[in-house]
Amino acid sequence: MKAFFRKHRFKIVLTFLVIVFVYICFYMLWVHVPYTKHKNDLVSIQEEICSQYHYDYDDYFNAYQNKKINYIVKVKNKKKTMYVVCNKKLKKVDTFEGETISKKEVKNAFVQKYQVNPTKVEIGYENDQFVYCLTYKGKDTLLYAFYSLDNGEFLKAYKL
């Protein structure tokens, strides 16, 4: 057996290296490159919204998708912090300049109501209103709950 491995060692190592190379190429071409392109496209959209409306980006951007895609950006304009929602054509749909309820308070309300911790909390735009969208993904459950951004009032939920 040792003689067989010694005799074919180069072929075995070469075959292993070719398999690793093919795997890396597959990963790069079908996973990494499309993911990076998508992320770069989102950054370009965020930068275009800020430059088009003369805003300063304030560390929050979300491509929120319900029936259609809306881009939500937290911006500063003349020292005011606000959220801006733009449609797919990057036309401003709505702005929110008021005080927001904290994510912690909304998470606590979600936990009280459903007895589970949300998997994801993001700011969305539902029914022409800025909302917190809390998502819980469990083993057999998918739960979306929507709370008002300004006062944390429960609006609606979907359970699948």
C-alpha cells in the first residue's frame, strides 16, 4: 500500500489541488462576486440618494422590500436627523423628522407579545408609514410584526 501511495503521490496531490481550485472558482463566481456586486450596488444607491437631495449619510441604509422596493436612508440635513424613503427610481416618497422610539422598547414589546426574541429589527415603510419591522425565524415559524416608528404602537403582524 505504501508503495502505491509513493508511486502515485504526485497524481493524488494534483487531483486534490484541482478539486480545491474548482471549488474556490465555483465559490468566487457564483457566490462571492454576485454578493459583492449587490452590496456595491446598494452603496451606490445610498450615495446617489444623498448626493441628489444634498444630504449627509447618517449610518443607516435599508433596501426594504414589501410589494415594491423602497430605499430607506437615515440622513442629516441642516443638523436635523431624519429618515428618507425613496422608490426604485430614487424619487423621494416620504420623510420622517420626528423622534423615534428606541429599538429596545420595541423589542421588549415584541417579546411580551410573542414570548420570543426577534431575529432581525429594521426600519421599513408599510402602508405609507415608517415602521419598525421585527422578524422572528424559528424552526417552524416565520413572524413579521410592525410597530410605529414614532410611538411604538403595534400595527399588524403576519405569522407563517
